[in-house]
Amino acid sequence: MNQNKFIEELEKINIKLTENQLNQLEIYYNLLIEWNQKMNLTSITKKEDVYLKHFYDSLTINKIIDLTKEETLCDIGTGAGFPGMVLKIVFPNLNITLVDSLNKRLEFLKELSTKLDLKNIEFVHMRAEEYALKNREKFDVVTARAVSHLSNLLEYSIPIVKTEKYFIAMKANIEKEKKEAENALKLLNSKIEKELNFHLPIENSNRTLLKIKKEKITNKKYPRKTSEIKKIRL
């Protein structure tokens, strides 16, 4: 996906980038490739692929929720900043928290945020389930892209979502996981409000967005300890 196609496809999902935002994404790509030579941030390195599979894919969240109307967003297992850092660039209104268990990835994102002069970003080096214990009912939106089984994601993420707000799961084919997560949804007082299935442009790979609404405060026994979560899903 070249830059012109990137701009064209984003306009189809109601995102129009400024010249400054396009420049920021270009800096993002260059720094990603530079850091990727000394640590494993991504296996996707070709520029056209990064723009499609990381930048554009991160922004497809706009298909299911209007982030211009939200204030706080937490990206669980942010990795190299997808989608959280991309969302911060395109939706500067957001106060962003990026959570990852590997500090080296966060060091990359800190340098990137400095180069891009981005404000109101918090970097958290912690496992998601540990972070959830001390940050309950805190965010308008929580995201996770291509991370873990849906049942586990729900247990990590729903506790930190404000009541009546949303967890957005960004996945590929999710039918089996969705069925297996029915009990978790019930135990965590949440429901799937909207599901959107589509294909990425050019390569036509499957994508699914789940907009999950938290209806009531989460029972304090969730999330469980890491060992329990790994042993048996909700």
C-alpha cells in the first residue's frame, strides 16, 4: 500500500490525515525499521506492508467507534504501538496509555513519542492482568490487537473499562473464540454490542472488530492470577 492508496483507503473510513500526521507516520516507519535491526519489533518491514498491515489496520477501529468523542484509551499488549501509538497520532484528543510486558518495546515508543512531540501518553511496563488490579474502571476505550484468546483478553481488559464504555477487540477470524468467550462475557458483566467483519484492502485478509460494552462494575475477583488464567479460561 503506497501513501496515495493509504490516504485514499482512509478517506473511505472517514479519516482525513493532515500533512503533519503523514510526516509523523513516515518518521514512525523509519524509526521502526531502525530499531528493528537491534530488537524484534515486527516481522513486517516492507514499507507498503507496514502502511497496510500496521498503520491502516490499526485505524480500522474507526469503523466501529468514534474516537473523537472519547477522552481516554488504553492499548493492552501494545507491542510496537499498534494500534495505540497510531491512534494517538491520528486522534490527538486522546489521552493514551500503552501497556506492554516488555520494557524494550516501551523504550522504542518513548523515543518515538519524543521525536513526534506527542503529549498525554503514559507508558506502562507491566503484565495486563497486574495493571488491571490497580486501575479499575479507568478508561473510556480499551483496545487489544491480535493479542491472546478473546476470553483472556476480556479478563485483562474489562476490569479497566468504565461502566457503560467499551473494549474493542481487533482480531482476524474470531468465530471459534467468540463462542468460547460467552461465559467470560457473562461473568464480566459485558456484551457484544456490535461486530464488524471485513477484508483488508489489496491482500483481502479477514478482519473482525468487536465492540464490547461493559454494563456493570466488574467483580473484584477478576482478573485472576496469571497462573489461574493460563490454567483455565473463564
